[in-house]
Amino acid sequence: MTEVAPFVLLRRNPDVLTCIANLSNDEVFTPPDFAGRMLDTLAEGWAAANGGASLWADSTVTFLDPCTKSGVFLREIAARLIEGLAEEIPDLKARTDHILTKQLFGIGITQLTALLARRSVYCSKWADGEHSVATSFAHADGNIWFERTEHAWIDGRCRYCAATTEIMKRDEGLETHAYAFIHTDDIRARIAECFGENMQFDVIIGNPPYQMTGAGGGTNDAPIYHHFVEQAMQLDPKFLCMVIPSRWMAGGRGLGDFRTRFLRDRRLRAMVDHENAKDVFPSVGIGGGICYFLWDREHDAPCECSFSRNGQVIGPHLRALDEFDVFVRDARALGVLRKVVSATKASFEELVSGDTPFGLATNFTDYARDKSPNGSQVRLYANAATKRVQGAMPRRSITKNSHLIDVWKLFLPVAGSGRERERSGVDLVLGPPIIAGPGSVCTQTYLVAGPLASEVEARSIESYLRTRFARFLVSLRKPAQHVFRGMYRWVPQQSWDREWTDAELYKQYNISDEEKAFIESMIRPMGMAD
């Protein structure tokens, strides 16, 4: 008689976990097929580090998902272990019970997701219920823990995730989104609290919440996924595998220290990066793309990196991640960048202002639209309903960077093209700059390049920023739509006495025909219509 496998061991079509809508852009359910790809990478890394041994044939390995939502990672791991341990534990029920009670552990991010994860893994939201495929749990939670956790408020902010009382202080019965795994100073004590004993996990895997609403100030969000990565490392697993937004590679609010440490960490064995997050999460927009990594505690070598762009996979390439202060995602760009950086004497970044150059927010409206300035006014460049507009406002209202008012300069749009590229694969990167004469200012919609000595210099720089060459160099530091001062760091300054063309720049920096073709496959021409 053929033994029938319980719960997910039978591949059902459709898989219910492919049919669940995402909670939000912050808490994204992982598609089962993508979870499977991550587990394949994990298994390959395990085999490479363990003399070819199969991860799925080891009944002693313990797994933790510290931010479980649908339970997909634990479910897929269980299915693989069920198959891999068949020889060691022939009885299916005993094998299933051993895996679920001794090897798989999770921490729910909310009460709802904890129930969903238990249903996915145990076939019952109660681990000790009559319908549970685990037979020896003595409590309803099983090994998938959740308890309401509170934020640690200090002066209106949580000291762990920077959530604000204004937005996230909730009544009893509502989710706090104070994730237990990162709301602690002693992660080992928290794990002992969750599972009743000190635990040493061999593998930690998951898809953490990405950001906290209001943590960036006001209504702005700020990333929190790096806290999950760092906490997991504190538990010293043999392997760590997580899927996170790719913005950390070159930007992200408050991610500078994390990026530096992460790029210097030679324990990173593999990284798989998708420029367009919709390749992984079709129903969710995540600016800057998505990646997953495999961290191996015993690894001390370059990282194997793959990059997916417009359906094409570049790599894998073995790379030192910390060659530059940010990570260059496409290895094909490194040859051009090395040539430019070695020949650069002054960076264009030195000419560019910081954010909100004249102290006027994007939503500033106290000006006379479509009016020319009189003697006591200045011309204002702004955006209204996504359109470029001009107007007049009192000069006396400008208290920031007043030295930039009465000089020639360029206004550089902060909003460039998004990184969720059109399927043609080419990118504009920057919005067209605006040449601005003396007596002009702008809102936060723009940065300022200046002060410049003359209109000739301004027109020279404008021609330079329209070249594919300059915009390509910006793109290497641009993780998402917006373009800030630091993203011009690899753009070299030139002599501002001529109109610049790509042909001149390719020749000046000894760009090969192959490199030229690569740049032009990435960056589309900027015409007057743009």
C-alpha cells in the first residue's frame, strides 16, 4: 500500500500561498517558487561547506524563520526534509512529527500571520489540535511563537525601530507592529523566552518587514529590515539567508553603517539581485529592486554575485563587495568605473547642493504663479501637479544659500526615472537640467549645481549632464527614483568651456567599443522632448 503524505507533501494546484494578497509593501508574502529558489541556494551552500552533504538528509539541523508571515519557508523546508529523511526515519508520521517539533521554528510578525503560518505548516492553526499533522506538541502554538510586543517609547519614538507614538501607539487588540525579534537588547534571551530554552539554530531564513511607517520623521518611512539581519547574525547561525530590498547597496535612510559592515563581511557566500522587484513580487512595487543573500559563518572569500536585469541574468561573478563605498550591481560596469575613478581629479558632487537648497519645500505655494519677478522678487522654479512651473516670490523670504541667488547655476531635478525599468531596458536616469540665471531660486524639487561664473559654463554643464556617459555614472549610485547629491560622486568635473558629447568623453576615458555599447544599451539619449 502506498503511504500518502500529509499537508504540503502532496503538491496541490493551485498552491494556496500563491493566492494570498500581500499585507502591504512593508510586509510582503514570499511566493513559494521564490522561496524554493532561496532554499536551492541554501542547499548548494550547505553542500559546498560540508563535503557535498545534503542539508535535507540531516535530522539534527534546526531552522528558524524569525519573521514568518505565510509560513512558506517552514512549509517548503518541511517538504524537503520529509523526502530527505525518508531513509533515516522510514515511518512518515514519526518523520513528520520529528521535523515539525525538533527542527522547524518560527516567530510570527503578527497574530494573524502566526495563525496563517501554523495552518500552512501544521495543517491547523492549533499545533496540538485534532487536525494537526504534528502529534506531540503539548501547546497550541507549537514552534511558531507570537505574543503581542510593545514598542519602547522614549520621547515619542521607539528606541528599537523609531516608530512614533503618533502613528503606531495602538489600543489593546490592534497589532502594534513591534516585531519581537528586533525589539530586544538580548536576542538570545528573547529566543529562550519564545521557545522555552536556549536555542542554537543552524539556519536562519526569512523575509523581514521592510520599513516602519513614520520612522523617518513625519509621515516618512524608514527601513528596518537591516535590524533583522543584524539580530540574526547575533545568534551566530551556520547559515543566514534573507530576502531584502536592494536599496541598501547604494542608499536608504540610515543604512550607511549597515552598508559598510555588510560589504566588508567576507562571510557573504552568495547574493542574487533583481533590479526589478516585480520579477519576484509581481503585485508589489519596491523601488530599487530586491535581493537575497546567503551568509556562511565559515566562509572567508569573495561573494558569488548574480544580477537580473530585464530578463537577463548577469553572472554569477566572484567579487569583493567592498571595492567601492557602494555596491555596483552590474559587474559589467566595473571596467568603465575603474577607468573613470582613476582619472578623476575633482568630483561633480562638489558643485551640487544638498536637499532643499533654498529652504523651500516641494509643496511650497506662497508665490505668484506664471508671474515675472519685479525688483524685490526672485524667479521661482517649482513643480505643480508633476509639471514644471515658474513664478515670482519675495527675495527677503530666502534665508538659505542666498549666495546662490544672483549667480548662474543649474537646477537638477531630484526625481529621475524609476528603477522599475520599462521592458526596453534603457533608462533616462536624470530629468533634464534647467539653466537658471541670476535672480532665481527653486523648491525642494531640485538641487542646485553652482555657483557658476557664466552662462557659458552653465550651458557646458547642461550638455555634459545630457550625455549618456555622465548619466551612466550617476546610475551606478542611484538605487531608486530620486537623485541626491552623493549620486554625482563618480561623475568627474570637466572644463566648462565647450559643449560636451559622448564621443569626446569616450575618447578621454579610453572607453572601449564593447564598453561604449554597454553604456548605450543601459542609457537612452536625452533629447529636447525629455
